[in-house]
Amino acid sequence: MSKYPEKLSLKEKYEEDHYFAKRDRELIKALREKRLSQALELKSKKHQKAARDFEQHFEEASQAYSKKPRKRLQSYSKILKKILKLFPVKRKEKS
């Protein structure tokens, strides 16, 4: 007996899983961007674009320094400083 039908079935399952995984990643990314913009109260398009750019820088640093934790931490620190300059944190005063 031929194993061709089994291979074809596995290929179809792979293509279906691949499609839905890609769609899920896109939906999760859109949800993250929406939550980020709501959390930071991003009103202008400029701030929304900056938030996406920072997220991209974070992902690039994570991949580039995946095996170098100190370099990754330094990179995260630089990104955070830039974020805090653009989006100052509102601190509550203690009574």
C-alpha cells in the first residue's frame, strides 16, 4: 500500500495549522498594539507609530542578543530610556 494519502493528509494539516498560526499571530499583535495605545493613552498617530517602532526595537534586541543576557539588558535599558523620554510616567504623590 502507498503512503501517499497519509503524506497528503499530513501536508494539508500542516498548511491549515500554518495558516491559523499566522492569523493568530497577526490578531495577537493587533491586540497588543491596541492595549499598548490604550495604556499609554496614545492620541496622536505620531505616538502610535513611535510605540510600534519601540516594540520592533524590543523584538530585534531580543533576537539579536538571545544568547547574551548582559547585552540584551543594556539594549532594553536604552530602549526604555527612549520610551520614558517620549512618554513620561505620571507618578502619584504620596499623602
